[in-house]
Amino acid sequence: MSSADIRERLHDFINKADDKALEALYSIVQSGIDESDYTLSKEHKALLEERLEEHEKYPNSGSSWEEVKDRIKRKL
């Protein structure tokens, strides 16, 4: 996904988000998370690569964000 795509998705999210989601996103941005503070194990990297390959083979097999949110809300 390109930076332009990420920016567009973030703008869409921000424009539609409720107050709680905006506050959560803002907290993340303000926290200044330094990615260099986190490392992944070889196993975790391999799992992520495997999942990415699966997604690239079958891009429509996943769930939309709306579907995911609905499932979570039903569980709460």
C-alpha cells in the first residue's frame, strides 16, 4: 500500500470516526512511538509474510472494517 493510499484511508477514517476513535488515534500519534523500539521474532515475521502472501493471492477473502467492527460490537 502506498503512502498516498494510507493518507487517503486515514483521512476517510478521521472524517467518519466517532470521538472515542479520534481520541485513541490522537493518543497514538502523540505518544511518538518509535518503531525502532520494537522488534519481531523470526517466527512472527514469517507468519506476517505468510498472511500477506495469502492476502495477495485472495484479496477479497478477508473482512471489511465495518464487518470487523460489527463482529466486535456483537461480542461486547
